[in-house]
Amino acid sequence: MQIKQTERIGFGGLIVYTDAYALNESEIMFLSIFGNKTAVRGIWSSLMAGKWIEHAGKGSLHVRQENKWRVHAKVLPSKIAQAILIPQQLHLKQINGDFLFISQEGDRDRFFLYLNRASKVPLKKEWTSWIFRKALESEMLTQLTCLNLDAYYYQGNDDWLAEIVSEGIRQKILK
């Protein structure tokens, strides 16, 4: 069994630990926390109410209030509570335009699934790596600061995507 790195998060005297997160600067894009049941509930409630929490080493963090969030919470057999805060942008059925995706290292299939769902531009799966690289270069795709996962935030649009796909076809990079 591999022991994951954990980091400490606090708010108003409550302390929990995180075993996974994705951050876009000070904005929380995904968060998994665990600890005492009262502390876990207090911190997730504070985040949903628009409060800023303190992360040991990363400073003050918050969630974007205009995002719709799902909280999956449970008490584990060890009596430790866990909560996972997931934005709507992570659910494939809910995406519209920009999106967040979590992938395993080097896995681009999820990017293709989300991009194909969000865009009206016709795409081929074999173009994924090239589009991914172009999106990173043009800052339409941002690799997020993460703990124990890889996450990216895509903010492209169909005009940009159509332009780079056309460019790739013209240059005979994409077939």
C-alpha cells in the first residue's frame, strides 16, 4: 500500500487534511478532505458559504461561487469523515464551454471526451495530443497545481479550436 502525501487545511480553529486537490492559483477546482466529522463539515460549509480557508504552504484558498458544487461525504469505517468537493465542470454530462478534467499521467483520452462534448468543431481522436499541446502553448489549457493527481482547466472556444484544427490540416499535421 502506497502512503499518499497529505497537507493541512484550517478554518476558524478547525483542522482537516487533504489527500488530493487541484488549484488554479488561490481558487480550489477540486478538493478531497478528511478528519474529524465536525471539522470536515465545518470547512466544507465555510467554503460553500464563500469563506476563504487556510492551507499550510499555499496560503488562503476559496471556491468560485458561481460554480455549482457537489459534495460527496461519508464516514469511513475508521470513524474518520471524508468529503470530496467536485465542481459541475468535472461531470462530463454537465460541461458547457470551459471544463475541468482530471487524468492519469499522460492520459489524453479524457481531454478528447470533454473537448468533443464541449465543442461543435468536428474532431478526430488521433488529433488529441496535438490539440492538447497547442492548447497548453496558447494558454487555453492550464495545468493546475495539484496534490496526488493531474488536473487541467480548459478555457478555449470553438473559434480558437476551429482555427488550430484548420491550421493543422493545412500544414498536413492533421489528417
